[in-house]
Amino acid sequence: MKKNFLKIEKIELWARVGVLEQERKFGQLFNLDILLWSDFNECNENDDIKATLDYALVIQKVKSHSKNFSCFTIEKYSEEIMKIIQSGFNPDRIKIILTKCEPPIDGFKGKVSIVKFFEK
């Protein structure tokens, strides 16, 4: 059985995540990359859209969740994203890279990311 993955890159999320009160009040930009492993053989052979993962729905659910969610840490936010994907789409394996694009740290112009994995 072949195992392939679907890669969704550069999902822009506006989320209220951070230690500073203004981060949780006003929010900030995050980028999200998602890799989803599944058995796509039936879709490969029969072009059956029911046999694949609906990446438009994945994006929609994650973006919708970010509008109403607030927390202190990128770790907690990434865990919420993992739960949405696991419960809604049941892939065999998940890898996400969640990036805080402009963390408010004096003298720092870089980005901060967390990488998470899940495997059945």
C-alpha cells in the first residue's frame, strides 16, 4: 500500500496568541504548513474525490477556528490545530509547522516556528 502525503503551504492565519495582552487582544499574523499522510490509492485509480482529503475544508476549518481562539503560547495554538485536523479528517499522519511571523521581541526581526507530528 502506497502512503502519500498532501502538502498545504502558507495558510495565513490571524490569531490572538501571545504572552503580551495586546497580542491576545488584537492578534497577529501566523503562517501554517500542513502535511497529511493518507492512502490515496482509490483516488489515484478512480479519480474519486470522496477518497481524498478535502484540503479546502481543512483550510476553512483551521481559519475559522483561529477567529474565535485565544491563548498564551504557540504550543497550545498548534495543539488546537492538530486536534481540528485529527478529529475532522483522520489522516494516518500529520506534520504541521506553525510560524509566528513577527514576534514582538526587541531587536529580533526573525520568525518563530513550532513543528508538531502525529502518527496513528
